[in-house]
Amino acid sequence: MELKRVVVTGLGALTPIGNNLSDYWDALKNGKSGAAPITQFDATLFKTQFACELKNFDIHEHMDRKEARKLDQFSQYAMVSAAEAMADAALLDANPNLDRIGVIWGSGIGGLKTFQDESQNFFAGDGTPRFNPFFIPKMIADIAAGHISIQYGLRGPNYVTVSACASSTNAIIDAFNYIRLGKADAIVTGGSEACVNEMGMGGFNALKALSTRNDSPETASRPFDLDREGFVLGEGSGALILEEYEHAKRRGAKIYAEVVGGGMSGDAYHMTAPHPEGIGARNTMLAALDDAGLSPEDIDYVNVHGTSTPLGDVAEVKAIHDVFGEHAYKLNISSTKSMTGHLLGAAGAIEAIACVKAVQEDTVPPTINHFTDDPALDNKLNFTFNKMQERTVKYAMSNTFGFGGHNTTVIVKKYQG
């Protein structure tokens, strides 16, 4: 069976450093930090009092109040980024077969704010079980995919992937496979997350996963720096329209890039910690290269998982050495989480978008907040510290890893017709 080519024809971004694709990409290139004191609740008593929240975002500019009340924040974010991507792709303008267009979305947690609010309301009452009828439909992780499909009448494959912080990359890989196997003409894919709330911050603080650099939030996410001490929680959404190449070509679609490979692996090691030798990270990159029919020397840029945790960054660098050998020194490597924070299940989507733009514009966004080299890392590698770099980027690789040992990698290629 001949596999179909898969291209990217639409993008949408709602992030802590930009509420649309253009603003997001400009902020990435210019090394803008999205971290700041939390505004959504009083975080005074929390160990971490800052996060990468959305800025100047009002959902009522995108939907009416009645509709918004039926959606948890993570679904609201999904609808906004999907709307931008759908408009960007002009996917419905050519009157396509809606039975062959689907939605495969990712979210690691789903409606955490809804669960928190309903629990608080119940336990603050007299014990009578009074619950909002939208409680369950707002909370469940699959509902964002459902709302997107309903909004646009998309009747193809429709589901959500849940693999912690790897969720949206899993969704992108699944969408890629459905299309190249000929089972769909196009898929709306990506992911969304909204965990900047008391339960989200408190839970990750209890795990000792978050930075507690309350005196300098904007420099707290510092991947590969000696003084990194945890990730910065982020929120938002990213959407990509993946489309079969001939389908896109027939309708005269704008094409950003081509998706050429995806890989997945499991650490089989620990609930939250990465394998110290980066075995799972190595295996997912090798699987993606094999899937794409590429050699390690073909890759120009790796957007790493790079969360700014003491163990994770070291393990990923070891994996890069294992996979790329001497070619590792010719790569550009960067962690855009240094700017956006960690969007959990949505991280893979916004980082895949960064890779798509990198190959389109031959520009590598930086890893900001580097102050001191870590002797545990190979500092001869080009981590693209503090300033973007222009270079030819034919192939870009994006890594995302999740609690439970879930590892995913997607590879995008410069579109050349």
C-alpha cells in the first residue's frame, strides 16, 4: 500500500506569549518570557506563586456567555485555537466531504477547574447532592474534540489522546497516520490544557515539580542551566490542520510544511522520573527517524522536551548524543518551554507549531534564561541560548515526554512541492 503524503495547511495558537499564531511566533523569535505572578486566584500561600498564564484573553470575544458557561477552560482554549487554524486553512471553503474530516485532540488532564469548582460547591453545602448538569460533559477530556467536530460538522475520526504531557504529540501522530493510510482527508489536531488553578498548582507543588523562584518568575524556566529547579506551569492551546497532499493541492491550499514521521516509546522505569540514561527518549527519536526514512544527519533542529528539571534535561541530552552521535554538534537544539512554560498536554501542539514555522522560515527560536553552564551537560552542543538563530532548517524534530514514561516524537519537513 502506498502511503499518502501529509501536509500542514492551517495553524492556530493560544499561548502565554501570544493569543494567535503571529504573536506567538514573533514572541518565540524574540525570546519573550510568559511567566508572571498568578492572577486567576490568590496564590499567596502556595510554594509557587507564578505561572505562564494567558495574557489579555477574554473568552467572550470569541463566544457568547451562554456557550462559554457550558465549556471548561481547556475546551474554550481548544475552540479558539481550532477556529484560527480552520480559518487559516480555509478547509471548508471547497465543500469537502465532511465524513472524511475528523478531530483528534490531546489533553493530559481535561476539565480540572470544573472538577475543583463542583467539589468545592458540594462540600461547602449541606451534603445534598446538587451538581451542575454540565459537570461531567465539561470535565471529561474527550469533550474538546467533540465540541470542535460539532462546531464544524466534522464526521470523521473523533477522539482524544491522553498520555500526560505527550498527549498532543500522540494526537498529531495519530492524525498523521489516519491520513497517510487513506482513512481521512484532513484532521484537526493539537491539544489544550488549563491547569493554572489551586488544584493544579498545589498538586504539582506537592510533587516538587515546579520552580519556586517567586522573586524572578520571568527567569524561572531555565532549561539546561546549572540553576534550573523545576518547570513553570503554562496554559493554552495549539491546533494544526493536517491534510492529505493531493486533497490540499486540488483545492489550492496554502501549505506550511510536511509531516514525515512519528515515533513513540515507553520508559518502563518510573511514574514521574525519566530513565536516567534517556533510553525512552532515544527510542522514540529513533522510531520517528525510521518511520520517516531518515538518517540522524538529516535533522537540522530539535525542539526538545526541555522542561527545566534537574533530571529531565540531563536524560534528554544523553539521548540526543546516543541518537545523533557527532551530528549532535551540527544541530540546533532549543527548549521553547523557557518562554511558554510547560503546557502539559498542549505542549506538543505548540512546539510542533514552532517546528513548522522553523522549517518554513529557516529560523530557530531560542532557549532563554541561560546564565550558567551545567558541567553535567555537554555545553559544546548548540542549545540556541538566549537568541534566535537563522539557518537552513529542512527537517525539524519535536520531542514531548509525559509522566508514566510516555515518549513521543514528530518530524516535519520543509515543503518543496
